Amino acid sequence: MEVDGVDSASEQAPVQGPLVFQCNHCSLIIGDSFAMLEASEQLAAIILTGVVNCREGANLLLANEGYDLGCTYVSVECEGCDTVLGRVYKTTSRKLDHARDLFSLQTKALKSYVVGSAGIAPVPSSADATPEMESTTPKLTDAPQEPASSVSEMLQMEKDKLERAIEEQNKLLQEQRKRLQEQEDSLKQHIQLVEKLKNEQETRNQTKDAEMQVKDQSFSGELGAIKTKVQEIDETMVKIKHLWVHFDERIKTLETFTSG
């Protein structure tokens, strides 16, 4: 693999320390070999479990040719210069299952350097990903402390920022959950109060209806009694009229007898 500024002799030399990967266009740091799962000759890419300073594209695309034929993916873009660096596969064939949801970055879009070195190292191919590299990659203490510390501090800062952001988001979610719970409790209390008032009103209405029925029955009884008394009075008046007529006839009879 040819990389600008590196001769063939340096290409053949085994990698003696951790690699830092950069965008080949703007040199923004993208990741390091600690996150490298493998280097794939078929994809001409290295597969990383995590990256920094990158974003995923918004559109889901379909690979129409090549080793990843039929796979769907979104592009991985450099945040510094918008260069497309590789792909994140969303659906894959069985042979690429291990690469799904990871960052497959094209080697031609990257450049790299060995931590602690002054020069540029080639981005590893699958042939470079040897046991020697795997054994030397984790040994960050073998490299000079100042550059390794710088990269580690940068990665730690990114990690700390992410953890703080997650912690703040969790706090916001907890506060929102608490407010929603309070609102739900308040709404439940309001509903219970409304139900209580409704039941009390229904009880009062039922009581009033019962009282009205009692009053109606009482009024009906009193009205019946009044009608009975009126009938009795009418009958009495009829009797009085009859007596008056009889009395008047007797008066007339007496007057006739007296005049004779």
C-alpha cells in the first residue's frame, strides 16, 4: 500500500505502536487502532468499532456492485471537510455480518501515524494486521509518553464530554419524568375531585327527586281531602236548600191559615 511521504522500505516495516487515523484531506483525527476490528482487502477498508469527528449521512443507500453487493449503508463523512470516508452498513450479507453498524473506512481516504513517531505510517491492510501488530498495538507504554499522552488525553476528553452530555441528558429526562409524574398525579386528583363532586351532585339530585315525590304524594293526598270536603259542602248546601224550600212552604201555609 502506497501512502504519500512513505517509501517502500518503510511500508514493509512492521508497525511498532498504536496507529492514529486521520482524514487524508484535512488531517482531522478520525480514530485509532485500539478501535480497529480488522482490515479488509475485499472492501479496501479498515473496520473500526468507534470513531471521532465523523457523522453519518442521512440517506440509506444500496451497494450495487463489489464485495458488499446488496448491502444497505449510510455514508461516513468527515466533520472537518465533509469528505466521504467510508460506510456504516445497516443490512448486510452473511459474510459481512461482523461489519454491521460499525465504521468501514476506505484506506484511500485515510492517512495514519504511529504514536510516538515523527513520520507518517501507512493505513494497515489485512496483510499488515498481523499478530505482531496486535501484540504491539495495546502497549501504549512502549511509545514515548508525550505524544501518547496527548492522544490519550484527547480521547479521554472526548469520552468525558460524551459522559457529561449523557449524564446531563439523563438528568433532564429524570426531571421531565418527574414533572410528568407530578402532572399525572395532579390530573388524577382533579379527576377524583370532579368524580366526587359529580357523585355528590347526583346524590343531592336523587334526594331532591325523592323529596319532590313525597311532596307530590302529600299534595295529592291533601288535594283529594279538599275535593272530598268540597263534595261534602256541596251536599250540605243541597240539603240546606231542600230545608229552606220546605221551611218556605210551611211559612206560606202558616200565613194562609192566619189570614183565613
